[in-house]
Amino acid sequence: MPTMDELAIGSYRDRSPSLPTIPLDDIFQHLPIQSVLALRQAITRLRSLWALLLRTLVQEQNIPIPYFYGKSLESLSALELERRTCRALALRRNWTNPNPNVKREIDFEEPSEKDLYIFFMEFLPGKRNRWFISVATRVVGQFRLQRVIQCWDLAVLQPVCIAKLTYMEGPYDRVVINDDPSSPAMIAIQSSLTEILTIDFEEKNPESAFVPLSTIDGLREIHLLSESTLVTRRPEDDGEVSIWDISDQPYEKIQLVSPSLSPFHYCEAMHLCDDYIVIIRRQIVELYSTIPRPNNLATPGVSISYPLAQHNFQRLIDSVYMSGQVNWHAARSRRPSPINIVVRFRSTNLWPVNTLYLFVLTPNPAYIPGRETSLYNLP
């Protein structure tokens, strides 16, 4: 079958102009992907078509694009656009299938580590799912708990532990991973103090591959690590939430204080955006500005921020997960994306309740992008 280039060769080139791209795109966008792939064998210049398909079938349907990481369509070749479109749709079909296909099954084995109970697993973001973090615990001595953090290389057939850190469990023990793949501060851990760590992937000795970058003295709960921002909470019942800048030497940038809270309103989930943060406590959802204001000082040099908005649930929360939606229209208009909140409430009975509730925190239509978040410009 001749290609589009061949159709334009010869006397027809002088007498009949080639078909314009836009009408072809209008026609091809109604074809299934399989038909477009078949046409690709004959039509070699389909970049504009694949850009259109990626936008209409994937982005405008708010389907995540693997390994996209905020790239622009203009920077991708026709082949890259094709691969990302097909990959996104294939993953979507498998993810929404009642009986999804298992793509890979991995057994983690390390003979030197026995009696470990793994309670946390997460991929390092932006690394093409190559590096995998696991956190495990075991009992040592007189009922003391020991934590073991490991980073695994999944690029090989049998996963290899390339970094390992062991420490004793503290009263407010926690591990959080940075959601920004470009930040050197990859992990924060809390034991007797808060440590910010990176990983040396070239180090041959796993025991030396976790490299400390900085520390913060004192006991605190760590909740969120994003770029150079760390969010913690004091362990007291009415403990304030603190936002730290860890880009160089860590310093407390702002405190988030809610005077109306009753005791034991611990933080359950957080979502950090450009200049505001959403915090879910045991029964309350709060919105704070993260812009320091010198006129409100908690201690010398530390600003205070009070809630701009609050919402009370009718029941106490047992567990909750909060995540921003993939929203192409919001990204293009620089408006906030909707936030999904999945909640399981506490049971008033002796047995747990396994009903999950999905709430969507929708953006304020009156919000003006580019202006500072405030009582008069709520996102």
C-alpha cells in the first residue's frame, strides 16, 4: 500500500494539493485505537493525530499518563505520543477490569533478615517504578521494636536491596517519601529526632547508601514531605502543625494553629498545594494558607496561620486517604484540581465497619488563579 508521501509524488502533486491535516484529524479521532494503529502502517506522518488522540482520549478523560511528569505535547515525537496514548488506555482498561491481569509478581527475599513484618511499601516517584521502599519491624531484646528501611532495585529479575537502614522505634515513629522526584531529600524518618535522607544509588554497600542530609531535634510527628517542604505536628494533644523549609538548614517557616479544636484531634491526612494546605483531623477538614505573615508571630521569627475554612464530619474518622485528581482542564487553566477523600468512619459497635465513603472537595468557582489564597479568595 502506498504511503501518504508516495501519493503526493508525480503529476498529481502539481494538480491536486495533499489533503489538509485538520480534516484528517477530525475523521481519525472517531476511529478506535486499533484502526489507527493499522493505518499507521501506511501513513507515516501522524504526529498531529496522536497529539489529538492523547488529548481527547486520555487527558480530557482525566486518565493518568505513565512517565509524563508534566511534559508538554510539543516536546514529544509521534512515536512517543503513540506509545503514551496506547499505554495509558491499556493501563486504564486493566485497572478498571473486575479481573485485572497481573503484570509482574515479585518475591522479596533477603536471607540475612529474619522475622520481619513489612507494614509500609511505596515506589520512589518519578523513577519509572524501578526503586521500591519497604519499611519493616521486628521484636528485639525485651519486647523492643526495631525498624528496617530498605530500598530495592526492581530492574533485575530478582529484586536486590541497594540501601538499608536499621534503627530503634521511637514514640512517634514514621516514614514519609518526597512526592517530588527531583528533590534530593527523598525520605524523612522520625525516631528520637527527625532525619532527612537521600539515597546514593552508586554506593556498593547497602548499609551506607542512605545518606543523611539534615536533622531536626525534638519529638514530632512527620506527615508530609514535598520538594523542600516538611510538615510536622507537635505530639501534645493540642500540638500545632509546623511547616519547615529544608532546602538548606531546616527552619520552621510557619505554624498552623486551630484554637477551636478540642484535644486529641490528631492529623490523619494532608494535601499541600501552591500556597495552601488541606488538613484532615479526626472529625474536621481544615484549609490553611501557607504564606508566612510577619504580623502574626507565634515565637520570634515564626508566623501563625489560622484556618480559612473548616468542615465537621458527623462521626470520628478511623482512616482516611486524600489525593488530588488528575485533571487536565484544571492544569491548563492553572486552577485547583478536585481532591478525592476516601474515608472509613469509626464504628460505635464493638466490630469494625468496612464501608468506605468517597468525598470530592471541588474547587471554588469564584477562585481567581494567581491571587493569594485568603478568606476572600478561597480555592
